[in-house]
Amino acid sequence: MFFDVGAMRVRIAVQSKDVVQSLARQFLIYSTGRDIAFSDRAALNDLLARTGAKGVVRSLLHQLTQSPLFQTR
């Protein structure tokens, strides 16, 4: 629970890896229209590894749209 925006920012900064992973999973589910299968986990991890540290959301969306998971489903 957050009491202000500052507390939320601190928590996101501390847990940034978890936040980016969650965003990637949700974007993938939304963009493909299906849940993530066991066989998709390696591709998802690869996608996360290619996502840069700056402009995380933009980089994540770019990597997702260029990935075989997105293009072949």
C-alpha cells in the first residue's frame, strides 16, 4: 500500500526488475491474445535480456513487436 506517489516511486525503483518482468508478461498476453505457455518462457527471458536500461517501456514494446512470439502468433 502506498501513502503517496513518492513511496510508490521508491518501491518501483527497488523492484524494477520485477516491474519490467510483469509488464513484459502482461504486454505479451495482451498482444497475442493468449496466456503465456511453458514453451514461451525462454523467449520471454530473451526478450527481457534484450530490453535496455533506458526507456524501458519503449524498448520493451520494440523488442516484443520484433520477437517471434508476437510475429508468429
